[in-house]
Amino acid sequence: MIEFHLDPQSGVATYLQIVRQVKDALRLGTLDVGDQLPTVREVVADLAVNPNTVAKAYRDLEREGLVVARQGRGTFIASTLAPASLQHHAELRQELERWLASAWSAGLDEESIRALVSTTLRESLARRVA
């Protein structure tokens, strides 16, 4: 089961952080069709957020066809975003862990690492499109 984590400094709305975390888990294959999301009540207890915030996130996911709410039973994954093959994820993650260790050793903090990754990704995508 997924465990949500919030970053109050991110500037991203709480419900969008929840949506993003579910989508990330679907892309990485850590959530699959049929898996149950934590109940609204469980998320509220874990994160100390308003129930309406969690409900809004779940409604957005349902509107996108990624989850289905079953009255009295919970919210379940209805669709996946995982690529056909996840075989390279472990190797890529190991490479990323090595890169992160180098970044930490070079003195970069978390925000600098995020900025570097975000900028590099954006520039790489722009080159692919051009």
C-alpha cells in the first residue's frame, strides 16, 4: 500500500502532491490494478490534512480513470501508467543512486539537486522535440 508524504515547502497543493504520488507509483509499478489506496480517514490520520483535500485528490484520480471508488469498500486502482516493461528500472535506479551520491559529495543540497535535474530534463525534452 502506498504511504503518502507531504512537502510543505514545495509550493504544490496538498491534493496535487497526493495525485502526483499515486501517478508516480503507477508509473513505477509499485501500485497495480486492483490495489487499494489508503482510506480517506487513514490519510487524514497519517498526514493531519482536511478530509476534503484527500477526497479531492481521489476524485481527480477517478475522473482520469486511474481509480474507482467502491461505496463502503474503498478506492482501488483501475488503470496503470506503467510502461510495458519495467525491467530497466532497477538498473536505472542504481545509476541514479550513484549520481545522487556524487551530487551530495560535490556539496549540492536537495534544492540544488532538484533544480539541476529539473533543468536538465526540460532541456533534454526540448532537444528531443526540436
